[in-house]
Amino acid sequence: MTSGAQRAVVLAVTAAGLACALAACGPKPASRDGDAHALAELARLQRDNALLARQVELAAGKDFYLLLDPSAARLTLMLKGAILQHFAVRAMHVGHPRVAWVGSRDPRHVQSTVWSAGELDPPRLIDRLVIDAAPPGAASEEEAAPAIPPTPEELYPVPSRYHIRFAEGLSVEVRPREGDAAVGWWPRLRAAVSEKARDVSSAVRGAERDAIRLRLVLDPKDAQSLYRSLPPSVRLLVLDGRGAP
Amino acid sequence: MAPSPSLPPSTGETATDGGPDGTGSPSRSPEMEPARGPLLPPRGTPPAAGRFGPARPRARAARLALGALGLALLLLAAGTGYRYEPYAPQPPAFSGDAPADARAREQQTARLNARRRDLAARLAAAAPRGVYIVIDQTQNRLYLRRGDETLLQAVCSTGSGMVLRESTGKKRQWVFDSPRGRFEVRSMHKDPVWAKPDWAFVEESQPIPRNPKDRLEYGSLGEYALRFGDGFMIHGTLYERLLGRAVSHGCIRVGREDLRVVWANARVGMPIFIY
């Protein structure tokens, strides 16, 4: 074998050895992807179990609660695991306060906890009729016909925008008007101006009540029904938007 | 020639002209001095401060400053409030120690899946089985539900919220609200008879009878009644024209046809949810 050939053989063997060594020490792209996928799956299972655990906790409690399912675009009023009423959600947005163009973003996600002690704002006021009964036998001969009480629609007019405010600083803002095509531009403009004024006031005051706003657009009938029906001190859980666990 | 009345008067010099008598002596009399008018200052008077001249720039500057301040406030207000963005779900993040190898990952996955199955089973067990009644007392609606399915939607009448105060005797007070929460059907009655409580007599300004038989009223509760505790019932009514309004004393009044459907699906122990 000539020296040139020997040299070529040595070089080839050396290169092959180096290649094997590099292959043994270098990264394995396929397995790294597999690790990441497996970790993501574990994370998803953990999150699903956390949401299920909260639902079990709510079903065992004595309070009414709302389940907001972004994947189904639905808000459901429930008690002890029983479905009471569904409300279709047209749109969902999350809002954070800002003052003079400087925002303050609450680090919590709306899914991160069960929100409690939700109350309507403005509240649904009950106007009670008080009757002092006449003593027995003292009834007048001509009794006036009892007045027919108003319907719920007459008794509880629904504002163009209302909130359900929770103790931990979340405020669910319900906007029925945005879903009402029958409302003209002038009422919308008036409502928008007054709402802007209230938002400015709320943001400037430190947003103690509205650290996070969850804006829901409902159909007008659903929004009215929710306002009239919502029980006091309601709780809220936002489910995962990727799909029911 | 007499000077024109519109010309300003002379500063003291008098025109000499040949007057009518031709003598050349000054002939202007005070009556011939042209009037200056009330609005114009006398000749030689310097302009008054604040009316013309130096005061005008200050007023303009004040208006500009106010305008700038207003614009700044508007800009600040425009940037104050809430900034909204479309909702995005929370990305899942693994918490705890990451499993070292594939076998550890499989074990952890199996544990999480087992936990998930257990939680799902507990959640399903919490939900009512079969048909149950839901009552919306504010909107006066009664529903028969089975899970996600609505079998019946009926108009009803719930508690009026009225307060009745007794003016004599024990001076008691009753509030006619429907209760809120979860209840169960405790008993079912066909052709129920109403044993009127004290408030029914107080309301009518009638004496409260001593004989229990004098409290009984027939036919006012309709064909069926479902009792669910504390004197509350789901029953029929003679006043179907008032269905949809809060007129009852706390019970749930249902129309005849709807009550028949409720009766056909009811059972003792059936859950009733009122909100």
C-alpha cells in the first residue's frame, strides 16, 4: 500500500470515529420533542384536574354559582351540580385598568380561582308593599279591587350595561346592548359616553373593585334574564377555553 | 366758509378768513366747533389700558392656555379607563418536579388520569339524577329539566314579597317570599285541601278560628299539590290570569295543564331548585 493510500485510510477511519463520537454526544431532536410533548400533556392533566376539583367543591357548597365555558360560549347558573339556566355568550374580552395611558395589569388569570360573593351593580331593588291588617271585623263595606302587580319586565328594567362584582376584584361586565341591533345610534352614543365617564372614575379610584374586568356580550333577552334572575352572593368559575375536561 | 361739522376742531388756532364783514378777524364761534361724539376720546388721549392694545395679548394667551389644558385633560381621559383584549385561556404550566425519565412520566400520567376519573365521577354524582324542577322566582317561570334537556317551561306565580303586619293581638309580621335554594318533594296530594294558616285570616281581617275544621278550604289549590317543606307547595290556582306575576304568599302557583305535566313527572324525593 502506498503512503498516500495509507494516509487516506487513516483519515477515513479517523473521520468515521469522530462522527461516531459526535453522534453519541450530540442532542437527540426527536426525543427532546417527545419530552416537551409529554410535559405539556402532564401540565394539561394537572390543569384539568384543578378545574374539576373546583367544580366538585362548588357542587358540594350551598351557594349558587356560574360556570363560564369559553369553548361552548355559554354561561350556566348552577346549584349543587344541577343546571338551572343557560345563557349564550356572544363575545368575551378581558379588561385591565389604565390611568393616563399607563396600564396596571393584574397578574391573576380569570381561570386561576373561584370568584365569590358576586353581586349585581346596579342592584335589583325589591319594592315591598307593607300592609297593616285591619282588626277583625273592621273591614270596610266597599273593598277596592286589589291592584294587579307589575310583570318582572316592568318591575326590573335592565340597564344598558351592568356588572357582577366579586369580592376578589373581578368584575363581570354584561353588555346586552351591543347585541341588540334594534337600538339606534343615539342611545348607543349616550350610553357609551356615560359608561366612559364611569370607567374613568373607576380606574382613577384605584380599581379596587375592578382589578380585572371580564366583558361578556349576551343576547339582549339572555342579558335581561340574567339580570332579573341572578341570586345574591353568587360564585364564578371560568373553565378552560380549549375544551371541557 | 364755515368749516364742515365732521372735521376735528383746531388745536387753538383760529382760522382767519374774511368774514362776512370782511374785516379778517377770527370769526369761529363755539357753536361752529364740530362735535367729536361720545364714543371717541379727546384728541391726544393715550389709549386706555385693557380696552385696546396691551390687554388683548393677555386675553388671547389665557384662552390658549385654557384650550391647551382642556385638550390635555381630554387626552388623559381618553387614556384612562379599561383596555380590553380578546379572552385567551390560561396556558397550562406544569407544577412540581419534572419526571426524570419516560417511566416516571408514564407513572405520573397514570396517577393524574386516575385522579381525573375520580373527580369526574364525584362531579357526576353531585348532579341530580332524572327529572328535577327549577323555579325562577323573579321571572315567574317553572322548568322541568333532565340534565341539559328542558322538558317543560311553564309560567307560574311566586311570592309577592309583600309584608303583612298584624295590628292586634300578637302583632305578628309575615313576609310573603318564595324560598331560595334546594328542596325536595316531601309529599304529593291529589285534590288537595288547604288548611288556612293564621295570616290568611289576618289578611282578610277575619277572626282566627279555634276549630281546625273552620280553617279548611276546598278547591283553591287546584287538582294537585306538591309539598316541599315549611308550608310551601307547588299547586294549582283559580287565578290563572295572574300567572307570570308575583302574587302568591310564597307558594308556587301553576296553571292547570302545566301542573298535570309536573304531576306526571313528579316523585317523592324529587329535587326542586328555586332561585
